[in-house]
Amino acid sequence: MSPGVLAAVQFSWLAVLPLGIVALAAVAVLLAGARAGQDQGEALGWFSAAALAAAALPVLASLGRSRLAFDGTVAVDAYSVYFELVILFASAMTVLISLRYVAEMGLAPGEYYALVLFAALGMMLMAAADDLILIFLGLETMSLAVYALAGFARRQARSAEAALKYFLLGAFSTGFLLYGIALIYGAAGTLKLEPLRAALAAGTDHRTLLLCGVGLVLIGFAFKVAAVPFHMWTPDAYEGAPTPIAGFMAVGVKLASFAAFLRVFGLHLGALAPTWTAVVWVVAALTMTAGNLIALAQQSLKRMLAYSAIAHAGYLLVGMAAGSNEAAGAILYYLLGYAFTNLGAFAVVVALERRGVEHESIADLRGLGARAPGLSAALALLLLSLTGMPPLAGFVGKLYLFKAALDSGLVWLVVIAVLNSVVSAYYYLRVLVAVYMQEGGVAVAPLAARPALLVAVGAAVLGTVLIGVFPAPYVAAAGAALRSALSLSSPGPLALIAR
Amino acid sequence: MVAPSYYLALSALLFGIGVVGVLVRRNAIVIFMSIEVMLNAANLAFVALGAEAGSVEGQAFVFFVLTVAAAEAAVGLAILIAVFRNRETVNADELTLLRW
Amino acid sequence: MANVTVPIVVTFVVAAAVVGLMVTVSRLLGPRQMTAVKGEAFECGNPASGSAWGRFSVHFYLVALLFLVLDVEVVLLYPWAVELRSSGIAGLVEALFFIAVLGVGLIYAWRIGALDWD
């Protein structure tokens, strides 16, 4: 082997070191957790969280050394670093939120944490993959683990049913994605994204085949990010799944899906943008409106948060439709704030669980303000951020996103988005009315007795405030991530659409 | 020699059969079988298009798809068993605990 | 084109003709007497017992799931087998690593008792 090849191989293995750490930890937890009782459960959880934190170190170390690894199939750039860090954080938060929950609900701890780690592995692979087949593999690694997690409380009919619905629709969407990938391969002769972009720029004589493929891949991604009309699985899957997993699905799965979606469509299929932006425009409008309107009618907090997650996917699709570099940066920033806020909101729902019974209807929250002032204040702040109240993360995210869309000339789409934000205030505030102005509801165990959960809620609140009040460093990081992905191994950014 | 477009047409037909199967059948196992038909349609397209391009890549992708499909089948059947133990049915129309 | 298609068509025609002939002739010439024994479900010579829709022990499903995964994943070793000579030691190490991962899965299944029949 020549020294150059050897260096490339070494670099490749270093590039996937974070993935390796997570994979090894998952296998270790799986083996150690086989037949482990609840008393070892907490230790397995802490070990998983520590492994996720350890994996963040090599991710950080690869900053500033942007290159393609494994023969151009894995991208090591600030873009993958950005998403991998947020995914690791979201996974670690999920573990912290789950610690007490897993014990009280009597779930098998070893398999639970191993599946969370495997899902995190798939998500990181999706964020780093620079090859359509590798994106497919990452997506499946993530999805298979999350299907199993959704049905983890398998003795509950609700959980099993949620898993079945999620699985069938998820596998259905995988079929679309895969067939689309096959057609793109036929039209362009490659599935690596960098050569694919070059091939598209050079033009292809199989344009019909290519457009069919792109359309099918778009449907596949629309399913994964829960865009209308491919959102039907979302509320059922979130409501039936164990609550920490619902949060993981709302944040982790969405982060990874948008990471791959944006890399493929925004960065590499930019040359085809005129063919798909109109579709994304319509889907964004439908997704925001349907998500918000149906959320108005919900009685279950989990189900309401599911529809709220659909609505937020709609806001993010506004950025996809805008298609400028600015909008892509706004999507990255928005996802960061969304991760903190939504994980926090689901953590609060987890905190309402008591003695193995979940309390997740809005009626259960009545009078919470008097019984648990700290928890209520946290919930209020997180819901206000989801509404888009200044100066919290949700507000600044929407501001950047909508401004980028305006700059791209999508005035009507922004009008629809702003109207939707107003509608959404109603159902978020309805929860706060129940918390602070009504009587009744159920008792909650004090948060101080559950330190891991306390830390998770605290981190979510702190993040939501910090990202909103001091947005500059996070916006800069998002911008740097994007520039790095654009400049990687190509002479100049030709992709994001020049309108 | 059969023209590559014939293979592609056959795979499109298979894919269509799979999609229609998912949409009209009500038994979860049959829905899942239809999804497998969709995946195999993609496999056929990969092989045909790879052969047309004179590259072995298309066939290599099929290996990945096959193994992923097997893992998916294992997870899916496990979920089906869990549902059946709870509900004694795998008919999609009867799974109505979760409804808006 | 034609010299490839013609034998295939001939094969199909001959096959259809042979099958058609066998079915018609046996229907025309064969005696038909329905008895209780003939009406029974065929269970390899044993007297039939129980309902045809009887439920199987869940162990069968567990074994089937394990077999499905371990059986199919081995397909990834075929490309290595084809490139055995040219991939050298690096290929061997990677293949062994892959087999080790499958082995870990088996150990896990064994430890949780998925392989015990009782």
C-alpha cells in the first residue's frame, strides 16, 4: 500500500470513530443487559449516556478537517459535525429522561438503551453519509431500532399497535425511497452525491427516469419528516410509544431526516430545484395548516405535541422551498432550537408519570401550577418557545426562516406560516390555562427526587433561553456547517439555487 | 438478448403491484408482503440498470437491500406477534385504539 | 432475437400441452369414488387430528426470526468470496469482524434464552 492510500484509510477509520464508539457501546449494553434486572438498569443508562458524550469528543476533533472518507461515501465536514453533535445530545437527553421511566414502567433496560444507541448510530450515519445507498442504510438502522422502541411496552396494546402502524408506513415509505434511488442510479450512473451533482450539472439523457427517481425519493423523505399528506402515522406512533421515545422520534428522527433531506435536495440536487420547489411549497403549506388545525382538537398532550411536530416540519419545509443558502442556514438553526424545546416538553410529560401510570391528557395538568411550580414554569417557557414568543429559541428560528423565505420571494407562503403561528398559540396556551387557571388534575412526584430528569428539563430550558437570547454563535455555527458542506471536494458552491 | 427497458418496465409493474397491495389489502401480513414486493422491484431495477451501465455496483446494492429487508422482516414479524398476542387480530381496520 | 425467443415459446407450448393432456385424460378415464378416508386432510400418512388453523408455539416464530436474520446476512460474505484473493489480509479481517458481529447477535439470543425450547 502506498503511503497516500494508507493515510486515506487511516483518515477513513478516524472519520467513523464516533460511529464506532456508539456501535461498540450499543453491543456492550446489549450483551451486559441480557437478563439484567431493574437494579442494573440505571447503571446501563448512565453508561449509555457516557458513551454518547464520549463519542462527541472525536466528532469535535474532526472539525476543520473537512474531507470525504471511504472512497467518497462519508462526508466529514462541519455540516456532519453540527448534526452529529445535536443528535448525540438529543440521544443522551433521551437516555436521561428514560432512566426512572424505564424502571417504573418495568421495561427491559438493556435492550431499551441498546436500541436508543443503535438508533443514534443510524441517525449519525444519515447526517454524515454522502452516498444515497449509505443514507438508506443509516435510515434503516435508525428506523428498525425506533420501530422496536415504539412497541417497547409490548404488553400494552397501545404500544404494540403504534409500533405496527409506524412500521408498516415506515417500511412503505422506504420502498418509495429505495425505488427512487434505483431510478436515480439508472439515470446518473452513480449514487455518490458529489459525482451525482457533477453528472446532473453535465446533463443526462435520461431526464424522465431522473425526475421519477427524484419524485419518489421526495415522497420517501416526506414520510420520514411527517409532511402532509404522508403524516398519518405520526400521531398514532407518538401517542402509543413510550413517552421518552415519542420525544426521541419527534427530535432525533426529524433531525436525521432533515440532515439527509437537506444534503440531498438542497446541496446536491440544486440543479433540479425548479422541478421540486413548487411541490415542496404546496406540501409546506398543507403540513403547517393541517398540523396546527388538528392540534387544536387534541385532548392528549402527547398527541397535541405530535401534531405540533407536524406543524414544525411544515415551517422547516418553508425553508426547503425557499432554497437559498440563507434558508438552509435558518433550517439548521431552527432544528437546534427545536431539539432543545421539544425534548424539554416531552421530558415534562414524562415527569407527570407516576407509579407506572402515564398522565398525559391536558385535563391531568389542571392545577399543576400550584402543585409543581418549577415544572409548570419550565413547561410554560417551552410551550411559549414552540409558539414563537420572543426572545426564546422558537421565535428567533422562525424569524430567520421566514425572513429567508421572504428574501426568496415566497410572500404568500410566509403569510400562511405567520397565520399558522397565530393559530398554534391557541392550543399551546390552552395547556397553560389548564396548568395555571383550573383546578383538579393529578398529583405529581417531586422532580427533585429524579435528578436525571431534573437535569434534562434544566438543560432544555437553559438551551431554549440561551439559543434565543444569544443567537449569534449558533447562527454562525449553522452558517459554517453549511459552507463546509458546500465547499467539500468541489471547486465552488454551484448548488443551492440561484433565484 | 432482452432489452433493459423491459426489465425496467417489469420492475415498475412489480412496484405498482406492491403499492396497490399496501393500499387495498387489510391484513397486516399481506400489507407487509406487498412492501417486500416493492423492495424487490427496486432490486430488479438496480440489477437491470447496473447491467446496462456495465457496472457491478448495481448488484452490490442489492446485497444491502436484501439484508436490510431481512432485518426489517424480523422486526416486523416480531411486532406482528406482539400485536396478535394483545389483540388476537392483525386486521388493519380493527386496530383502532389510537384514533383522532 | 428470434432464435432466443423461439425455443422458450416452444418450451411453454409443449409444457402446456403435456399438462393439459394429463389432466384431461385422467379426468376422462379415471374412476372417481369419494370415501371418508379420501376426504381427510393429508398429513403425511398420519391420521389427521385437530383444526387446520391450530396455533403454533411462539418458539417456532422466535427460531424463524433468528434463522431469517442470520441466514440472509451471510449473503454479504459472497462478494468477499468472489474477491478472496485480491482483498488479502484486510479483506479477511473485515470478513471475520463481520462474522464476529453476527456471533454477538447469536450470543445475545442465547443469553436471553431465545434458543431454549422450554
